[in-house]
Amino acid sequence: MSRPPWGGPRPTGRHPGWPARTRTLRVPAGVVELRPVRLRDGRAWSRIRQRDEEHLAPWEPTLPGPWAERNALSEWPARWSALRSMGRAGQALPFTLLVDGEFAGQVVIGNVVREPLLSAYVGYWVSAQVAGGGVATAAVALAVDHCFARVGLHRIEATVRPENVRSRRVLAKLGFREEGLLRRYLEVDGDWRDHLVLAVTEEDVLPDGLVARVLRDGLAERDRE
């Protein structure tokens, strides 16, 4: 199969496509862009996550310790170091999500598997202040297009609780198909929760990519700065 015109030739090398900074898209909440996580993101990361516990906790894995401790500024350097190491090893693409140039969440392409699967998963979270403003849809479109066009992957998966209507809506807008239900898949918010598994493959988005889809559907505009 030939590569899509929006991607160019299939990249070569152990971990192509990283580090990377994406193009920008304008949505109602502002201008969306992805770039690699940085050590100096820690203060904004902690502030937003401490503030948005009620918004985020119902959908995130249960981990040891209180929310405030797990999302304290002192926790960021170790998290950043681990993410940076995975990025350098080609195991993940850990993006910071920016809205109008300010930290507003994260998008992580994780569990990157090379030949023969050429697959990964996408996970994301967005600040409550910009939720519902088209940010997640634009950010996931940018990330998935990058994976197909520059990283050389073929399949991107996402798992989401059936109750997470907002996240399911994001993935549906982008053409992710539901492929099944994973029973008691992940411990989230204090209990083992069922998750839907959704996926999109390169063939699903040819010839133009997901960014072209969101532009066509009026969900975003190209930034004209």
C-alpha cells in the first residue's frame, strides 16, 4: 500500500517521528497544538490536575495514595523523566497539549509496537476549563495523523469506559470504530471497570487524514497566525 499524500514516505529508523511538534488547529476554545512534554510543564500540570480532580478522577486508573499527593509538583520530575525515556526509546510519544500556547492537558501515544503490528494506543486528558471546546477532538486528530504519516504506525487503539459519553463522542467524531467490550479491564476510580475498545487504522483515514476530516466537518479551522 502506498503512503498517504499527507504523510510522505514511510519513515525508517528505530523511533521515527519523535521528538515532534504538530501543526496548529483553531477550535472554539482556542488554538490547539502538541509538543513534547518538558520539565517546566510541572507547575501547570500540577495546578490543573489538583484543581480538576472531580473532572478527571472518574476516568483515570486507581493508583496508590491520595489524588493531591499523586499530582503534586514534586511528582512531575519523575513522571517527565519516565515519559522522556519512553519517547527516546520509541515506546511512546508523550505530548503536551497546548491551547493558545498554554498547558491544557496531555496526549500520550503509548505501547508502541513495531513490525509486524505497527500499533499503539492513544490516551488523553484535557483541562476542565477547555473541555467541550473541541480541544480533545483536534488534539487526537493531530496525534493520530502524526502516527500514521511520520511514525509509520498502522493501527491506533483507545479504551474508554462506556459511561464516558464525552470521550466516546470525541472518538466517534474521528471515525474510531467500537470493536468490543473488555470486562473488568482496568481499576478506575476505586473499582475494576469495563472498557470499550475502539480503533482506527491507516486505511480508515486515507487519503487525507483525520485533520482533513475535522476541517471538512467544521470541527476546526486551520490556524492563520
